[in-house]
Amino acid sequence: MTGSPRSDAEQGSSEGRNLPPLRLHVPEPPARPGEHADFSHFDIPAVDAAQRPDETAAPADMRDLAYGLVRVLDEDGRAGGQWNPGLSPETMLKMLRAMALTRAFDARMFRAQRQGKTSFYMKSTGEEAVSIGAATALARDDMCFPSYRQQGILIARDWPIVDMMNQIYSNRGDRLKGRQLPIMYSAREAGFFSISGNLTTQYPQAVGWAMASAARGDTRIAATWCGEGSTAEGDFHSACTFASVYRAPVILNVVNNQWAISSFSGFAGAEATTFAARAVGYGIAGLRVDGNDALAVYAATKWAADRARANAGPTLIEHFTYRVEGHSTSDDPGVYRSAEESSQWPLGDPIARLKQHCILLGIWDEEQHAAMDMALSQEVRDAARAAEKNGILGNGLHHPMESLFEDVFEEMPWHLREQQQQMLDEWKAAGL
């Protein structure tokens, strides 16, 4: 008896058995602990390779900029190319000082955590140009929606470092009353939106703020930052959609420092394409920038800011940089990456590069730089002593317990007033 004809699905299944088995690709970093660090696969174009389009150009006309690298400073510290912003000596030296102050601040607070004065800290070593260059290019009243490694924005905007230390210590001088984790600053007066421990929540917040600014006919724009690993979050993509559709006056910064805690950038998609290329699919202008070149960061941010103010829409900027030290004080990078990586990073150190450029111009020298470092170290030390007088971790309750119920509602509802009074009565009965 003749069998019935096989269906197309059955035939396809049978034929598939003759094919090689499928294999899942798992990204691997270039080097693991104990191995030689090699960045030779990175394509570092010449300074004059990136064209600078008009700020109002269509995103489709600048597609190549999402795959190249905007640079201003070359390996010898000379500035060149179309993106050279031609900054005044005063502005460059101010940026250099702000980056050096940020590094000195980080070093002091890292030491404070190791001494048990606070529970947690995150340094931005090697990434100072990302925040300082951007903050210098933005207007003072533009609203910044940072991630947790942009403390340089506050420092560039001359925010008191004592106030930042008070927040880290959650002491009596902490304006946030101990309600935020250390380093999650909030300074409305400095245009610095509250940092969130939940990754990339600030992206849709920034886009929404920018849309509101446009709807009101204001002149202020928004800027936001996240790490390359956070581009996998849904909030990132929702923000890009709204920014594109409504041409929100916002700058979307992706800080590609090669590592998301212990996961290297390949897990976020770096093997397939650049992070600036995320902009292409959304019809957004995309720039990939040398994140260790403060002048390039300034130039790209200024271009994007001018574009936003011209109602030409948002810009996504990938800052190609490197996280020199651990993700935080809770992290040991030695267990997941080569010890050579930070010294082999091909784009150098942002402070050293800007210093070299200023020396070449004759506006700075090694003696002045050493004197500045010493003065900044003393400034940070004095600020730490002043902050520690307000208290440190574990040496007492720095804010009244009843403040737990405050600042949530403009007018505290009755049930919270009752709960607050109940707590106070119980504390009094317990003799506390």
C-alpha cells in the first residue's frame, strides 16, 4: 500500500537533519585576567576624517558619523579637523581644572569608603571628559539627567563639593536627608536631575522634560546619559521613539566605557555595530565621539545643543571611552579583565591629553599643573573635613525619624500624620 504524501513541514524537518547544527554565539572580551590586552581591532581614524555637517542636516545625510569617530586632539596633543571648537585658553584651562578636581574628589571619596565613612562610592576615572566637556558646552540652565558617573557635571557647574560630600555621608548637612544612596545627587538649582539607581529611567524623563520645554516655547534643552549596557533597557528605546517622533530638544548620551560591571560591551551589541548606530533606526542624528578628548566632547555636545535649539531634533552621542577602575567600591575588575587594559587603552587619559594640548599652546606648563593638583588636593581635603563635622556613616541618626514622612506630598495627608504620630509615641515610650 502506498503511503500518503508527506506535508511540506514534514519534508522540511527531515531535510533539516542533514544541515550542520545551530550554534549560539556568546560574546567574548578580547582579553581575560592573565592574558595580554590587545586593542588593535579598534579603528582609530585620523583627526580630520570626520566631516562636520550643518546642525540642521537630515539624519540620513550624516549616517557615516555614527560609525566613525569625531576627534579633535591627535596623538601629539595638536588640535585639528573640522570639529575643532577653537576654545579660548580660559575655557580650556577651566575644563582642565574641573577634570582634575573631579579626579581628586573621586580619590578622596574612594578613600573615605575604604575607611568606613560611607557605604559606597563610584569613581569616574578615565571618563572625566565625558561630563566636563558636555557641561561646558551646555547652557547653565539646560537640564541634565545623569547616570551615576557624571559627578563632573556638578563640579563643572561650580556646585559646592562639601554639599556633594554631605550627600555621600548622609549626614546632617545632606539636603536629601539620607533618602538617597551615596553619590545619587540631586541639585535642581544646578540643573541636575535626581540620579536613580534603576538604570536608564532618566532617559524617558529627559525626553519628557524636553518635550514640555518645547511645548511651552522655552529655550532650554535637556541632556541625559547612560552606559552602553543600559541601551538594552526598554526605557532607552521608548525614549528614542518619543524623541524621534516629537523631535524633542534633547541630547541622548551613551557612555561606552567598554564594561557594564563585569559584562563587556559585546553583550550590549558592540560586536555587531556601534552604539551611535542605534540612532540610525530611529531617524535621529548620531555621533560617535572620542570620549577621552575633552575638545571633541565639547564640540559634539555644542553641535547637538545648537541642533536642538534650532528645532532640528535630538542627537544620540556615543562617547567611546574606558572605565579605568572598578565599577564601584563593591567591584574588583581584576577577576574579569586583563590587568593591562587600562595602560593599553589606545585613546589615552583625558586629563593628560588636554594638559599636553595646553602646554603645546604655551598657556600651561608642568609646574603649573603640579601646583594645581596640590591646591585641588588641599581643597578636597578641607571640604572633606568640613563635611565630616556634619557626621559620617554609622555615628548616629543624622535626621529626625519623623522626617521619614515629609517631602512626599505638598500637604501631608491625614493617614500619614497619624502614622507619624504613632511612630513618635512608640519611640517616646521606648525611651528613644
